[in-house]
Amino acid sequence: MMSAIFFYLAAFFALLFSVFMLFQKEPVKAALSLLAVFISTAGIYLALSSNILAFFQIMLYAGAIMTLFIIAINIAPLDKLSK
């Protein structure tokens, strides 16, 4: 029962942050929302008792891929993107 509640709560947050990510105008806020989606997805994996997938979700996506996204956002000229 408790894992079902945790599953639905993580799924709700994943959907909420994905919608929030889609409608963001600032790229850094969108990237942070994507990070929250990755962490929520790891929570879904934990609710399904798949610990290794949750570990890789956190380490690979939330760690490495998001670091690359943030670096790319900081390197990109944002004044040209906003016009």
C-alpha cells in the first residue's frame, strides 16, 4: 500500500515538473525542472523495487547529463536566444 502511494506521488511530481518545464521561458529554470523530472522518475523506479535503475537514473541523468545541459546553457549566448 505504501509503495503504491509513493508511486503515484512520484508520478504526479514527474508530470507536474514536466509541464512546468515545457512552459518555462528561462532555460536554467527549465533545466532545473528537468532535473526534478529525473529525480521523480528515480522515485518511480524505487517504488517498483528497481533499485539499480533508480541508481543509474540519478547518477547518469541527474548527475552527468544535467551537468552537460547546465554547461551548455551557460556557454550559449542567451541574448540571441531571447530575440
